[in-house]
Amino acid sequence: MNPYRFWRSVFQIMKKSSLLFLVILLFSACTPSTWKGTHSLLPPMLDGMYDNNPILVNQRIMQIKRIIDSVYFLHTDTQFRLEDGEIFTAELDAAGVLIFDRYILTVNHAVSQDSLQVEMLTPVGMQNIEVPAEKLSEKTYLKLDGRRVGLEEIVKGKDDDIAIFRIPDDVQLNSFPYRIGNSDELQVGNFIYVIGNPMNYGINVREGIVSAMMAPEAIAAVLPRFENAFMISNGVNPGDSGTPVIAIRDGNYELVGLSQGIFTNAQNLSWAIKINPIINKLRGMGRIRNPQANPPEKISETIRGRRSRSDPA
């Protein structure tokens, strides 16, 4: 065979193959896509809904570290009088998130004890045993720079497991830097972060998704208002209770809940309390107006009959 004709045939075949590849590439680039949850050569589409991945997040603007800086450690002392008259102080350590420069949100079971539970060795192992005692008082403190700062109790609810405290006017701290979300708009599959405090070992960030919009009725034993909870796959641990759950809307972080609990005989079967019932409590008390405002509106606040300066809200 003539070498000239051979190489000419090879070149023509390569040319046709390259053209075919180019046509396929252009066709795939023009295929419509909703982007969120799929891969495409098209730019991402903003739709006002919560995202199923963090791909739209601009790390120079949206920073997890700023959220971490708004999470604070709490300590609660509960005094009981035992049957013999002795005064016993039970202690709890927890975490919560500061919003609107003044209010620390957490869960009630992490900062309150209605009965005295003592861990004791039994024939079946270590068990929490309830000791007959009368509850006398309870006070929650903010742990700050090696000292304790007393907090004012605003809300402590056993049925909904919500606790809200107000920090003193002379204490200035980093508040949650982004928008308060709308937990009613979450959907299964939405990407979320838990900014947790597992085992009280310190802040730990975990990613996951919304795994169900309703928690099973089985959690009613610890959360009677179980309709206020949604399931997450992040894996909540002891110490995480009350820490923020963050969703992403069009690349922007939003606070959508607080970590609450986990089924101990399962893996990553956890739930969180929706942010809406918590914010509705503050709104119902006249503490805030429009929590989704950005920046938040301001409203004058009355505490115990005395008027204070206007607080961000």
C-alpha cells in the first residue's frame, strides 16, 4: 500500500472522530439541568430553595468559623435537699448558640434537672438511679474566659425541650452571623451541618442531610412535642444537644434547628428541633419582629417591668 495514502486515510479518520467528539460535548453542555443535586456544565441556578449540596457556597463570604464563634458553653447548678436534710448540687454542662446579640438558644434537657439522678453500679452494670430529693433552685451560667456569667432565664419548656437565656447588657459576644432560616421549607435530602460539642470535648463540625421531615412518635417520651422535630443523618452525640443545625439556601448559611437527640441502638438516627417554634416563642413574647430580616430589625425590650436599650432582633 502507498504510504502516502495510508497516512492520509488515518488523518481523515482522526478528523471525523474529533468532530464527533466535539458534537457530543456541545450537546451535553446544552442539556437542561436544575444543577442542585446534579452535575452539569451550565452555571448553577438560584431557586430560593434549600440546597442539596454545598457547591454554591462562597467560602470567602460564608465561613463556618464565624458560626463556631457564636456557639458558647454553658454550666448549670441545680440544688437538691436530700431526705436527711443535706444540700446536694448537681451539675450539667451544655452548649448553645447566641442570636440577635442577646439570646442563647439551647435545649431544656441540657440545662435543667427535675429529679436527682445518680450513676451507680448495679448487678446489671452502671445505671442512673433516682434519689429522693427536693429541688430547691437552678441557675445556668455562661462559661466565658475562665469565669461564669449568670444568665437570665427567658424560656424553659419541658414539653418542647426549648430553653432560651438572655446575656447581661454589659457582655458583648459574637452572635450568629447569618440569617435565621425557615425550617418549614426544609426538604428531605437538603444538605446540613451540625456545629456540635460531642461528649463535651469541644466544637466539632459534621455534615449530613435532612433524612425525614417528621420524627417518629417513639421520641415522645423525651420530646412530647415530637412534631417539632426533624430527622438528620449527621450523628448526634451526648454533648451535642442544643448546638446549631445549619442548612444552605442558594449558597447562604441559615440556622434551621438545634441538635436534640439520637436513638442509642442505631447508627446516625438523630433528630433536631426545628428553629421555627423557637423563634415563635421569642416573637410571641415581643422580643423580636422579623427574624428573617437581614440585617435584623430592632425592637425595644421590656424585662421585668424595666425598659432596656433597643436590642438587635
